[in-house]
Amino acid sequence: MAPDLTPGVDELIASWRDWMQRRDALSTSDIVELEGHLRDRIDALATAGLTEDEAFLIAVKRLGTIDELSREYAAEHSGRLWKQLVLADETGIEGATDVPSGGLPLMRRANGLAVALLLGVGAGIAVKAADLLTGDPELVFRNIAVLVLPFLAAWFAWRRRPPLATIVGVAASFAVVALALNLYPFDGGSSTVTVASQNSATAVLATIGSIAALWLVTGIVDAGGEWRSDRARMDFVRFSGEWLVYYVLIALVGGALSGLTVAVFGSIGVDVLPFIGEWVLPCGAAGAVLVAAWLVGAKQRVIENIAPVLTKVFTPLFTIMMLALIVAAVVQWNLADGSRDLLIAFDLVLVVAVALLVYSISARDPELAPGWFDRLQVLMLAAALVVDVVVLVAMVARTGEFGWSANKTASLGLNLILLANLAWAWWLQVGFVRRRVPFGTVERWQTSYLPVYLGWASIIVLAFPPLFGFA
Amino acid sequence: MRIGKDLVAAAATPVVLGILADGESYGYAILQRISDLSDGELAWSDGMLYPLLHRLERLGHVESEWRQSPAGRPRKHYRLSAQGATTLAEQRRQWSVIGGVLDQVWPGGPDDRHPRIALGAG
């Protein structure tokens, strides 16, 4: 046998291996096995007098076409076509370890479940400890971002190893927010221990703002400190979308399981509802943040992102909803007479519009020419803009009647920020559809807008409570 | 002459099990052996053997183990299991019934070589 092949054959085999790896039906160990076969065949043919290139060509041909081969493998391993979640990873690792380590191209799988679980338990304990120490659910709720998100930041820090300066900066932001949330005398002093009392409006706003701001700050750790990079920002946007999907799934299943537990124990006369409510729910909700984050990382290469799929499904429906709203508003002509919650409702509409836009951008192939979906997005953005401008004009004109409360100012600010984003995004999208604007510009606009959200959220946390007298 | 696809598919399992009954082997060597035994007439795309081996492994007819080839490459060796031996014996009985029937249906066939299906007994 001629064991030492020239680099030429090694390169040919490497590119063949790349091709094979794209087939879902073939696992890494299958490809190793086939590669061994291929090399045996090449050696035999080369010994028979063929040049190694010729031997490679014949050997590959004799293996059969990739399509046929992958069909055969798929018939035997049909489960592989359904990319498996957690379990598949483990069998993947086992399947990999029984291959001797002969320089095998084993795919490195995202791991660290143990770390994520540990941090998740930490987040749960943090929430529960704060609850037990203060005995004030309102206070715990207000601090939820400060209690849970450091663990997510720690998870990112463990995975990305950002520079120390980043960690210090992020920790400082957490500290500032924590100080603001706890030292501001919301609603006449935070010493009120009355449970289930309504928070002051600024406190609620600060809570929401702190979640948004610290989530974005956590993203800086995920970016490994390179928060100026568009790629890193877009990756964090992708992470956020997937995380939300997994979190909702975990919450649904967790809720169903809790309900089942209560029902089952109830049937034998044991009331576990207090236990579920006081321990399982807070710890589980906090821990799930980390588990969902781990899932996103572990599944990054295995499963197609779900958020863009939802975007594809819901963009047409959302557009229809917007157009119907315009028609209804014209027919009724009373859009402006709506309740005071109208502005908040339209903030949500714009958030949905931005999310639909961003997540379709996040999954779009930059090389692709503009198609029907991009045109549909132009229509969606235009409809959302028209509706929102009508609402805004009407609301601002009536400000005198309602006055500038904290809630109203916050939602008006958010509305303007989103409106500005969508207006320019619409303009860029029109340019993109007419092939005057490259896709990179459309994408960069959204990523470069992220600091604006961070800024507004910070203002709501830090500046609003004093401005509005902690009301 | 090439043997038809369906017949190859039907014969593949007993042939592979039969070869493994002689001792453990690996994909390339099994194919070489089949090729030698049938003068190249019983043949299919090389790659197709592996899904078959995996199926036999899943059914418990063979066991596998990763070893190193003399050239230092990883190589998966397959070995007949006790259950595989039982299956092979059963298949052998079935094939000899078919072989016997065919022998009687075609007395003094076109040539006096052994019926190809007897390969399975190899």
C-alpha cells in the first residue's frame, strides 16, 4: 500500500468531505467511515498504476452519487432528518468518542450545559434570596433585571471571554441601574411594605426600562466587547429573537407541567399551589433565562432560526391588519378619539413592525436580489407609518387634555424613536427594492439604531423618576 | 452480465452476513470479497454497503468497533453477533429452498455453474 498520499489527494478528499458534511443524513462518523473506504480504494487503484487524481475520481464514482448515497443513509437513519435537540447532541458526542482520535474532523459542539444550569440555579437563588431577604415582592419585581441578567452576562462572559474592560464597564452599568432602582424614593419612599400595591408609574417604567437597557448591555458581553461591530450587533439581535422563542416555549411547557402537578397533588388532597407559586415559578422563570440562552448557543448550527420563519409567516398578516386598520380609520374617522392607551398600543404596533423588519433582515441572504417579500415589507412599513402618523398627530394635538404624564412621555418618546427608525428604514427599503441601495445599508441602519434604544431606556430608568417626582 | 437491482438488494443481507461469518471485517474488504466471489457480477455502488451495515447493526445482527488501519486511519470493523448467526442460518435455509426450487424449475440450466444465489452460503 502507498500510505503517504500527496497533498493533492488530501485536498481533494477534504473538499469531498465538505460536500458530504452538508448532507443531514450523514453523521460525522459515517463520513469518517466513507473516507476510510475512499482512501483504501484510492490506495488500491494507485498501486494498480493509476495516478492519484485518477484514482480519486474513480473511487468517488464508485462510492455512488451523493444524492443516492444520502438517500440510502436517510432511509436507514430517518431520525437524522429531524434535527434533534438536546439528545442528539449527546449521542453525537458518544458517536464521536468511539471514533479513535486520528485527526478526525469532528464538529465542535457547543457545550457548557453544566455552566448554564449552574448559572440558572444561581439566578433562581438570587431572585428567591432577594424575595426572602426583603419580603417585598414589589421590590424584587422592580429589580428583576438586576437580579437575573448578571447571570446571563456571566454566561456570555464564560463563552466569549471578553476583555476585562468590557466586564468592568458592564458591571458598572448594572451597578448604576441597581442603585437608581433602589435608592430613588419611588412613590414617597420605598419602605412601604404593603404587598400587591400598585407601583408608582415611574417605578414601572424604570423596571421596563431597566430590562431593556440591561438586556442590550448584556449584549455587549455577548459581542465580546466589540459592540461597535455590525456583525456582533446583528448576532445579538438574532440571539434575542431565538432566545425569546425558546423562553416562551419553556414557559408554556413549564406552566403546563406546573398546572398538572397542582392538579395531581390536589387530587390526593395535597395543596402544592403555594410551593409552586413561591418557589417553582420565580426560580424556574429566572433559571429558564439561562437555559434558553444555552439552547440558542447549542442549537445555533443545528436548527434553523425560528424567529425569521415566524417573520415570514406574520409579515403578510400584519400588513393586512395594518391596511384594514387604515380603511377602518377612514370609514370611522375617529382614530384620534381613542382611549389614552392608544399610544401604548401603537408603540406595540411599531415594535412589531420593527421586529418583523429586523428579523427578516437578520435571516436574509445579502446576495439575493430584492423579491416580492421585500416589496411586501415596503407596503407593511408604509402602512404602519401612515397609521402611526395619524395617531401621533391626533395625540399630540390633544396633549393639553391629557397632560404630560410619565407614561405618556415615555410612550411618546418610544413612538417617535420607532417612527424615525421605520421612516428611514422605509426609505432605504424603497431604495433597496429599486436596487439603488445595497442590502448592507439596510442592515446597518438597524444595527446602528440599537444604541438609540439603549439611550431611551437609560433615560427612562435614570432621568424619568426624578423628572416626574417619583410619581 | 450484471445481476438485477432487486436481486442484488435481496441477496445483499445474506451475502454480507455470510462474509462476516468467516470473521470480522470492514466495508472495503467486504466489497472486495463480494467482488472476488462473484467475479465482479454481484456489485453495487460502494457507498451503499454502509447504510446496509448500519441497518444490520441496528437490528443487532452485527456489532461494530472502531480500529486503526495499518496506515493509521480510523476504520470501523463489523462482526457477526449471535443473533446475526441465527438470522444467517435462517436465511440460508430460505435461500436453499429457493435454490432447490429453481434448480428443479430449470433443469440443466444455461450453464452448469452454481446458482449465484448460493453465494449467500459463502
